[in-house]
Amino acid sequence: MIQQRQHAPAPDAPLSRDEAIASVGPGWARLVANAWDVAHSAGWPVLTCKEKFGRLVIYLRSGDITDTHRVQTVGRAMFDAEEHSAETCEACGAPGVLWNDVTHDAPEPLVGVSHARWVKTLCVPCAWRYYGEGDRGWDDIAGRWCVG
Ligand SMILES: [Zn+2]
């Protein structure tokens, strides 16, 4: 029997600040919070916040796009958050790089994304936990090694 979710959000329901932060790893919380604040102050709801190919991705419902200053302000904030995510450990917030798990035992920084599977941006200790030991929970990854 298929059960319907009674309180399922509409597909384009805006994310609260906390929901947006919880959508990605805790190491990116500050990046998401800053981006959400800028979007919110511009009146542009955040619809999606996720990790894709090791980077933060944020989708908004844009408002008045004739307001050039607002478009540039919000656009720059989203761009900055996404750019910084590429060099910030998603687990703990320390400086990070893009990794994959092709070898499953010796993570190595990627030069390009090309053939990588499970690409993540992590610091060295978190990458070791994630790829070397197979931990996938954020608390397991960041809790033992990092202060983040
Ligand atoms: Zn880390």
C-alpha cells in the first residue's frame, strides 16, 4: 500500500535557513547561511541547496531581475558560496580539496573531475575517514579528527 505524505512540501517550496544548512555537510554551514541571508534580504527564496560533484549548488526563485544592483549582489553571493565550497571541507569546514574514491584506500587530489565517482570536497583527515575507512555520516567523519 502506498502511503501519501501528508505534509510533503511543494516542489518549489522555499527552504528555511535551517533546512538549507541541513541540506549539505556541516562544514559548509557558514557558506550556506551567508548565501541564504543575502538571498532572503533580497526577497529571493532559496529553493534548492545541495552538493553536486563536490561543490555547493544553490537555486533561487528570482524576483525583479530589472534591479541590476540586486541581481549582482545576490549573484555574487551565490557565486562566492559555490566557489568557496570547492576549497572548504564539507564535513568540518577546514581548507579542503576535491577527492574521489577510485582507489578506495589512498585518496588523491583530482586534477580534473573526469571519471571520478563520489566526488567530495574534504580536508585530508576527513577524506581519509570518508574514503579510507568508509564512513559516510558527517559526525563520524568530522568528529574524530577535526575541530571544525
Ligand atoms: Zn574536514
